[in-house]
Amino acid sequence: MRIIITGGTGLIGQALTRSLIADGHDVTVLSRNPSKQKNAPTGAHLVQWDAQTAQGWGELANGADAIVNLAGEGIGDGRWSNARRKRIVQSRINAGAAVMQAISAATDKPRALVQASAVGYYGPRAAEVVTETESPGSDWLAHVVWEWENTTAAAVRLGVRRTVARTGLVFSLKGGSFPKMKLPFDLVFAGGPLGNGKQYVPWIHLDDEVRALRFLIENEAAEGAYNLSAPNPVTYRQFAEAMGKVMGRTSFMPTPGFALKAVLGDMSSIVLTGQRVVPSRLLEQGFTFTWPDLEPALRNILNKQRVAA
């Protein structure tokens, strides 16, 4: 297959690119600064784009098997100042517009489009079980994700099979939220639940995230929204207990909500609210998770760290 990936130099994009190349697929990664991508997966074609238009790369959409749109400024990379909020939103709108420009101009339309999204779409849901049928939330983050999804909605009217990947917290030591969640457990007697510990963690192992994205690319019956999260979500208290057990550390010292808010600002809502998200549609269509349960997943991730060391 011939696949184009926007945002292909990030945590998920790099892992997906490596997986596809390992199986002999032709992968083009769009980057604003190809010459500076020292860690780009071997075998990937790096093509420059401005993250706003199809200029310089749009013709690649002709006859492509899939476009995977992962582009957007990281939501959890810093405090949500007004300037950052604007960049978070605009980066997603611009990337979606560029993808749609390329698809619209293509005489031979791409066969599939995978649009990145996030479980933040649902807003805070306490202990409610959340499937893909739920409506969007009403907070700022839910509105951002709703806009993000809609940037490429018109692809369906152009005859392109489109799926939306509503991803949870991707667990990997290479980036994302997990290294920050692990940090308290690296400090003696500091590990424990965040906030009251009752909120749910919609987590997924990076390996399963990649496998699920490939399922959406390759499965011609896949259409619409899919939750990309492990089938067994846990509360933050259960997460802390599992981390403590795997790392051989204490797991009873909570990090109070006010401390997180002081450090992270509004971004603390990601870890202080949460959703009990389940991947109903993936399971219904036969996808199997390599890491459905938290403790084995944590052992695998942390064992990779020990081997690398």
C-alpha cells in the first residue's frame, strides 16, 4: 500500500510508520522541516509541507491507499495559555484543510482516510461507560476535538472511506503522558493516585494503538468513529496500585488536585476528570488487543526500558 501520514514524526506517527515500512508498505511522512528529522524511521519518504495547504505534496494523494491525519500541536505539552489554546485549535483546522484540499484536487481519490481524534471528545464522564454512540461533551477540550474531527468530514461526500480514531492516553516511555504519570513513582515514597483517584484512565499501549490504526487503514468495512483505548479501563487509584506493584514502590501518597492545577493549569483537567471509555466498535469488528489489561502492559513497557538501559 501507499500511505501518506501527517504528524508522522510524533510518538504515534513514528511507531505507525515503522510498522508499515516493516511490512513493505510505501510511506510518505509530511514534515515542515524534513532536514531536521534526525529520528525519522528508515525507509520513510519525508516530504515538506506547510501544515496549511496541499502545496508541494497534494499530487501524492492521487491513487493513495490511505491518508492518516495525525497532525496537531500536542495538547498535553504545556499550560493552556490563550496563545496555546489558539495554536492547538488552529493547527488542527489547518492540517484538516490541507488534507481536504489534496483530496478534493485528486482525480483518483485516496481509498481511505484515518482522522486522528481523542477521547476528550466526550468530556468528563465520571464512572459512566462511554462507547462511540455517546454525544460530545461541552467543555473546551471536547469542543476542540469536535472541531478536529469535522475538519475532514467532507471526505465522505467525495467517496473516501473515512474513520475517526478517538485515542486515549497512549502508554509508552518514548513520549506522551505516560512518562509524566510515571514520574512520582520514580521518587521514593511519592507514588500514588492523582486527585481523588476515582476518575478513570482511558489508556492504550502504543503497540495496540499502532495495530488499531492499521486495522482502520486496512479493514475496508471500517467507517465512522472508533474508540482506541484498552477494553479494561482502570481508575487512577488502580493505576497507582499497578504502577507501585510493577515498580516495587509505594502507591498510597496522592498528588492533590490543587497541586496539579498549580503546575499544569487548565491542562490538569486531562488527568483529574477522565472517561471510562471502551472500544466497543473495534471489539465488535474482531480486533484483538495484545495488551487488554494494565499490569501486563506496564510490565512490558517498563521491561523495554530495563533492556534498553
